Amino acid sequence: MSPLDRTLVLYGREFDGFTRAFSEQFALVPELPARAELIEIKALEDIVLDGPEVLDGSIDLLLLNTDWLPSLIASGRVLPLDTYLANSPPDGWPDAWVPSLRALQTGPDGRVYGIAYHDGPVMLIYRRDLYESPDEQAAFVGKFGYPLAPPRTWREYLDHAHFFDRPEAGLRGTVLAGLPDQHNNIYDFLTHLWSRGGELVLPHRTSGLDSGAAHEAITFLHDLWHVDRVVDPAAAGWDSVESGVHFAAGEAAMMVNWCGFAALSADPSSPTHGLVAATSAPAGPDGSVATMNAYWVLAMAAGCTEPDRAYELIRALAAPEMDVITAQSQGSAVRRDTWNRPDVQALAPYYSALESAHAGARAIPRDPGWPTMAEILNEMMAAVVSGTDPLKQLAQAHDELQAFLGGSA
């Protein structure tokens, strides 16, 4: 087999939207034969962060979460793209991508290690048909004394979750993803922490978990599961994708989740087709809104034996027509010009609001030590979801994080 006939290998997360998109996109560039190996997210993380395949030439390209990039950049497991971007940039680079979709793949050395492929951010996704129902509006005012509209605060969110929680009718107040996969369970906690004015890591690399904001955040999440009981207990085993699937099936009134999951209702056969809307996540007591920003980027594995061809595939996948295919496949497009297309805006309710949502987006600490921090938070949240005393778990996580930060400063 000549080098030009060799099939490039891309590893990424298992997700139907990615499967559909890559199948169609790869067919449009037959001169760059490629196949996608899409696997469960924890298995992908293990390979990306520690597996020999990233270094030995088994993998050419990675579709990876931006959370992992600081560690990968520090350990030299991904290659910079700057020379390629200077000589043969994707169409519209860099201004076709908002700044927050370029920042997280830029290393401390100022070099670029990937191009965004699938976008967040976290938003409030809700059942428009329920919120616009005159009967529901009248009943809500009668019970709570204020108009029914998408919740602007976490206090309102809790009222709404109680109001709509009707398990006997197959409707829950909200959806959470409780699977301890270092993904949504951690992001939910950080979203609540930040919106209450807290921080995970304070100046001088000390833990911020011993704070009133952290106490409020973990107590609120614990209570959703075990006191308010407005979440399906089965969600303790759901990852982010499964939580989005259950919402699209019409099983909950609202959720704070990655906005891309609203696209799961785009299929005309979906029970919630045309019934879903999206807006900013609720605010904390002082009005602060925390929009979690994490996204999936195409990066080049350090062991890639054909970097020129691998970059050409990244460049092809970043083109305007490819981004539209991502949107049509129920992924989430990343280019401004895609977001502004009327046909794309018709696919999902969040595209017209994405640029404003990104304006206030926040991300996890850009620290090579993040995998260890994430494991500490993961264990904390797994215990909370299972019903363990939340403040006890928070105190333990604080001690572990403080010890780690002190030991790695």
C-alpha cells in the first residue's frame, strides 16, 4: 500500500451525531481516506491521556475534549498546528470562530493544538409547549405567585422542577447526568459554584472548596436527587448523551445541559420535535450566570506518521460545508457563518443565541494537573449522587485538592 492510500485513523467519543457526520464528511474527501473509531468517553480519555497508541503511530487524529488539552500539551502528546495554519489555513480562519472557541486549544506557549469541531456551551433547555400552555401558566401562578417563564435564577429553577415533576405521568422536573465519568457530574457542580461567586482554585493555588458558595452548590445538587427528588433515580447511571436522549424523549420539563442536545429534537419523528427552546442558564443569588465552556477539537496525535495528510483532513473538516453537515447530523456547529444560516437555525433553537452565550463562557482551570483535580471532584460527586452526606464529601474533596495543589505548585 502506498502512503497515499493509507487510511487515516481518528479516535473520538461514541455519539450518534459524530458517527453520522464523519460518515458523510469522509465520503466528501475520498482523496484523504479515513475511518473513525468512536468509543465510550472514559475509554477514550484513558487512551488520549495515557495510551501508547497516541505515540506509536496507531492513531493519526483525535477528537478530544478541551479539558484534556493542558495535560496533553504539557506531556507532548499532541502536535502544534501553527505552521500549517500559517501556510494553509481553513476557510475563514480565525475569525469564523468566536474567540472562546479558539482559546482553549491555545497552549501556554501561544501555539495552537486543535480546531473546534463540536460546540457547547451549557444552556437552559426547556419544553416550550409546557411553558407556553395557558393551563400550566395559570396553575403555576396559583401555586407560586409569579408568572411561568424560563427560570432566571436557581431558586426559580427549583420551583419549576417541583411544579413539573409528575413521575406518574412520565414527566420529571429536570434531568441530570449522574454517571461518574468526570463530565457532566463535575460540570454541574462547577456551574453552581461559579454562579454563586465561588472558585475551584484560588490565587496561590489553594483549594476554593471550603467556601459558602461550594457548600450551597453541593447541597443544592444533593437535594435535587435526594430531598426534592425531582430527578429520575435512573439518571444516576446516565452520561451526558443519555440525559439528552431522555430529555428529547419528552421525559422532563427542562435541563441545564450542553445546548447541542437540543438538536436531538430536530428529527421530525422525535416526541419533542418543534417543542424545545434554549436560553441562558439560571443565575446565582447575585445575578451571576456561569456558562460552562468545553468543546471537542480535532487534534493531531504526537505519533502521527503522516502529519501533512492528517492536517489536510482537519482543514477539510473545518470547512463551511462540513460544519453544516455536523449541524445536520445533530452535532453542534462551531462556525459563526453556520450559526447565522436560516436553515441551520431551523434545526435547533440555540444557534441564534450561541454567540451571546459564548460572550460570558468559562472553562475548567487550564492546568496540566486537571485530570487529578477532576478525579477528586468525580469521587465527590459520585458519592453525592449515591446519597452520601454532601458536606462531608465536600470537606474530604477540599482536603484532597488542597494537598494536591500544595504538592504540585
